[in-house]
Amino acid sequence: MIPVITIDGPSGSGKGTLANRLAEKLGWHFLDSGALYRVLAFSAQESGIKLDDIERLVEHALVMPIHFASAIGQESTHVFLGEKEITTAIRTEICGNAASQVAQYSPVRQALIDKQRDFMKAPGLVADGRDMGTVIFPDAALKIYLEASPIARAQRRLNQLHAAGLDANLESLLVEIEARDLRDKNRSASPLKPAEDALVVDTTNMSAQQVVDRIWDLVAQTFGVA
């Protein structure tokens, strides 16, 4: 059985940073499932597909040529659509909201399940998302759910966007985060919630390194690594 660690939680909770650092420390594969939905939304719009055209979205999801390239020492992976790198393009709030919109459709989520499970390869996988522990990898050996206050998450997102050279303001980010939380938690297909056997960690007052250190102790106990 290939070992899997799932890191779920809302946007800005720190799950991407944690998952990437754990994968790097362990030498395991890394899945940023949210990027799949962002790429689908981005690619669909580039192809003239409306975000409420479920049938065409499903068809597009099955054939879009997405792949990731590792970014050792960085907090995110490089994302490609075919030969075109779209890492920065899909990290805007507009794309994030579009991704949340397409992710609410059950047929779309179903179409992407196999793509996500294909990332489960030896020696192991760290999967970052919103339904990794509840739907995609329900038998994962270790499940983590991160949460944080909306204002803390908005501030983190603002810092990320500014670091990437993108313009944004805290107030609008907070409004978007709260609206997205409401949509993600109340959708009929795979609503955002912790798995019953997940460890829930509030990262509001924790630095990224503090989160990594806390979870690493649990990883070491679970998988017998130093």
C-alpha cells in the first residue's frame, strides 16, 4: 500500500505550504488538487467554455494536458497546460473564484477523481485540497485538516499576491474568502469539512514553520521517519 498524507482545509489556511514542505522532507510526490480546478476554469475560459456548461466542462476536464513540475525549496509547484506555464495566471483571485464555481458541480469533480488518484505513486503522496481525506483518499494513513480565521487567511493571501507582484487589497480578499467558504461548505458535491479521523489544527496564530514542526512530529510517529 502506497502511503498517503492528506492536507485539507479552506483557502489561506496554510495547507499548500505544509503539504509542499512535507513532500520535500519525505521525498514523496505532491498533489495540489486545487490547481486542477484552477487550470480547468482557466483553460475552459480560454477555450470559450462557459463556467455553467457542465457537459463541456466535463469533456474538457478529461482531456486537458495538465502537469506539475517540482519546485524544491519553494512553497508551490510550477503548473503547466501543455507546454505553457500558467502558475501565476491561475493564482489570481478571479481564477480562484472561477475554480470554486466549477468545483461545485458533481460531474466535474467525478471527472477529475482519476486524475487526482493517478498522483498516488511510490514512495508516497502528500495531497493538498478540500476533499482529499473525505473523498479522494479516504484510506489515507494520516489526515490533517487546517483552519484559520478569515481575516488571518485574507492577510496571508494578500502577502502571497504581493510577493507575486499582483495587486490586491485586504477588504476585497476578505469578502471573497468568506463568500468562497460559504459556497465550498454548502455545495452538494464533496462539501468542505474535516474527515472524521482527521487531526484538526487551527493555524491562525501559528507561523508556517510552527505548523510544519507540529505536523512533522505526527508524521514521524506515523511512518517511522526521523
